[in-house]
Amino acid sequence: MYTPTLTHFFIQLLHKKGKLLRTYTQNIDMLERIAGIPHYKIVEAHGTWATASCIDCWEPEDGNWVRTRIKKKLSCRCRHCGGLLKPDIVFFGEPVTMDLQKIALDDFAKCDLLIVAGTSLQVQPFCKLIDMVAPYVPRALFNLDPVGLRGDYESEGGFLFGHSKNYRDVCVLGEVDLIVTKFAKEL
């Protein structure tokens, strides 16, 4: 079992202070939920173990019950039709079922600061999200490596660290937990 990091608790602190519009994650580990961030403040683009559904009739099932049965190597059958139950996660090769772009467009129209943390920005459609905020919105990358630079992927977007036209992008390199701790203290 994994446990939330200081970064997850930083996001929870932003929520507690009324500063979090939403957090986006590609992870299915539910660490944001475990850290106390309400599910409605989280976009879990690749799904979550918190819920499950029948692959035949789509009837929802409690994710904890399914997870417990899987760990015990017991059958997970739908109580309604007998079909197989699957955690509501996106497996490799499956399409993302939510309309991530629509959700992001709605959120990012209200965004006044975009913090990107602990990512490679290699996976579609996440790597394009940084370009969905308005041009006047500051964007901060807290990461081990500079990623998402203009030209790193096929679109024309990306961060402009070190570029003469940069007026809003900030890159803070290092361990993300240490960066957010310092950031929280400064705030």
C-alpha cells in the first residue's frame, strides 16, 4: 500500500485554504483521495480503484469490495447480471473514457495559476494540458527535470523556460516534496 507524499498533502492544503480549483492526475493509486482531497476536486484521467463496474451491464460496484476480492484472488462477479467486474481504471491501450479536454477547458478558463508537478509530460493528452490556460496565466513546473519545453512534443505549445519570449513560465527543479514544502512556507 502506498501512502500520500508531502506533495499530496500540499494539494490538500491548497483545497483547505480554498485555493484549489482542481487537481489532475494520471495515477490510479487514489493517493489524492487518501490525502483528504475530495473526489470532486480530482480529475483522475486514467480512472480510479475507488469504483468498479460490470463489463457487461455497467452496473457500478464498490471499489473496496472489488479490490479486496482481487487481493484474495476471489472471483469478482456482478451482483446484477453475473458479468465480470473491473476497477474503473484505464488499462494500457484502452481509451480515456472521460472528456478530459472539455473538463480542462472549463477549469482552465477560471485558472489563475497552473502548477505542474512530478511529471514527464510525455503521455497524451496530459502533455497538452499546459497550453490550455489563458496566455496571461503563470505556469510553474516543480519537477526533477525540465519537461514540456516548446518542441518536446508535436504541438507548438510548451513551456518557454530560457526563451526570450517567456513572460510567465517558472521552472523549479528538485525533489517535488522539498519544493512544495518551501513554496508553502513562503506563502
